[in-house]
Amino acid sequence: MDTYYNNGDFIAADQALISVDDLSVLRGYGVFDFLRTYNSVPFHLRDHLHRLERSARLIGLTLNKTVDELEEIVSETLQRNNHQESNIRIVVTGGLSPDNITPGASPRLMVMVTDITTFPDEIYSDGAKVITSHVDRFMPGAKSINYIPAILCQEEARNQQAIEAVYVDRGGYLLEGTTSNFFALFGKTLVTPPTDRLLPGITRQVVLELAEKEYVVEIRNIHKDEIRLMDEAFITSSVKEIVPVVAIDAVKLSGERPGLQTRKIMHLFKGYTAGYTG
């Protein structure tokens, strides 16, 4: 049984409870962040914690722990579990409210450590399909617990045998996936949308830093009409890492298998994580 941190206590996962009066239950008010370990070391933990801080600030949620304190809590929660590699989910809820809508001064902090999530080898060796969904996320820079649009879009993706749905705004520009960031390759030019209208992914940033040594990198808006011009594409996330995209809606990219440049970037990322020590 996994051990979670639940607002000051370390407790068995099946005993980690919150009040039905918590604002996360009543109003869907809260933020979270998610990461994994490599070599048992949390991957870019402080970057994730700073993003959690930013998410809380954007929605007006009090975060009564410093980044240093959060780092210590995550470290101790990891030590109380026994996984070779771990997923780490950090959740801050609105806590109890005097009128069931106004945030109080006592948010609830939870840290959940579980075994690492794995995906079929085929999505990495053969690539996967994604679809596009015309959705504008509310406050995309905050990683909030409001995932209704994402859940609906993911359901539609599954119905179309796709692994992910990529949001498209009213102007027809690609933004991000429901749980991932999106990249396209035009020859050896790597393009990804700017972060002013999407969640700045930590894996995304690592990929950009690795790729800029070997590729021309452009951070710019990508219109849906450019899909047919793309040579390759991929999505990135903490849990999925780098997944090659071989089809977007009805458009096939790079034939039936991942393209050469995507495979090179996957190799760069694998080398980086294999030697990761923090």
C-alpha cells in the first residue's frame, strides 16, 4: 500500500481522505502538479514546485508552504514508499470555506506517490494518432483541477483511436494537448507554440534546451492549415515523455512510423534522463 502525505500526516493511500465540504469537491477549486522520478530522483522538482506556486497565485489560492518546505515533504513521501521509479502528484485544494465559495486561509496539501505509469511500446516505436479539438482553456497558465474540457476531449480522442486531443483556438491555431505540449518539425526546424496561452511544460522546456543544440528552434503560433506541411510531430509530457505523432485527424505524417528527427530527439531525451541526478 502506498503512503501519501495528507495535510500534515503520512497515511496509507486508502485512508487519505478529505472533507466533502472542501472547495475542491464543492467548486472544483484547486491546483496540482505532476512529475516522475528518474534514477529515483524527482525530475526537475523545483521547476514543478515553482509552477505549482504560479498556478496557485493565478487562481488566488493561498499556498502556505515555501518551495523548500514542499521539496522536503515530497522527499519524505518518496522515502516512505518503495518504488524503483515513482509518479508524484502534488495537489493543493481550497480547503474549507466559511460560505462554501470564498477561499479560506487553510488550503489542503496532498502529495501522492505511486508506481511509475507505463505505456505500450508501440506508441513509441510506431507512433500514435492525435486529434484536434476546438477548445479555449480557461486560464491555461494555471494547472488547475478543472479538467472537464480535457476529459471530454480525451473521450473523443479515444473514440477516434487517438492518444491525445490538441486544443485549437478560434483563430485556428494549435495550442497544446489535454495533458501534453505539441511540437512540429518542418525539415530540421522544430516549432512549438509560445507559452502565453498554454501551460509551460517542464518536459517541453527540457526538450527545447536539448534540441536547440542540433536544430533550428522556432517558438511561434502554428495554424491548423500547416498540419499538411508538417514533416513530423510529437507530444511531450511528464508521464508520456516523448510520443511520436504519425497522424493528426485524417492527415498522416512520416508514413506509418516515426520520422528520423523525432527519433533523434527521443534519443537525446533518453540520454538526458538516463544520467539524471537532479
